[in-house]
Amino acid sequence: MKRLLDLFKNKYFLVTIAFLVWMIFFDKNDLFSQYQYHQQVSKLKQERDFYKKQTAKVSKDLDELTSDPQKLEKFAREKYLMRKDNEDVFVVEKEKAR
């Protein structure tokens, strides 16, 4: 018990404890903020990877469309419902779940 009492009377120990408490709870870069920053960085990395994949896909599609006229025609028919003068277009829509 005396050792514990001597430990709490030691000014270096008290300053160290006060410093740790301040850094863990009260500083602007406390543990909770660091955890939030880490979560935000992880989310941003996932978004970056998603957009890199999307960019690669779009670049590939663009290369295909600019190099092959048949693919360009197919793309225009599917996405924009374009047709030739002597054709009819039938659009089939799926029912929405209620």
C-alpha cells in the first residue's frame, strides 16, 4: 500500500498520467477522432478502387465503340432505342416488385 501511495506522490508519474489522459480524451487528435479518420480513409480507398474499375470499363467500352461500327450500332440500339427507318422497336420492361 505504501508503494502505491509513494507512486501517486511522484510528480513525474502524475504528469505522465495527466499527459496520457489529455492525449487520449481531450486532444483534437484523440483516439476517437483517429478511429473516425481511419474509417473515412478505408471508405475513400474503397471508393477509389470502385471508380478505377469503372474508369477502366468505360475506357474499354469507348475503345470498342470507336473501333467497331457494329458494336456502335448495337450500343445505340440497346441504350438509346435508336432504329432504322423501316424497323419497329418493341421495349419490354420488367414489372417492379411491390
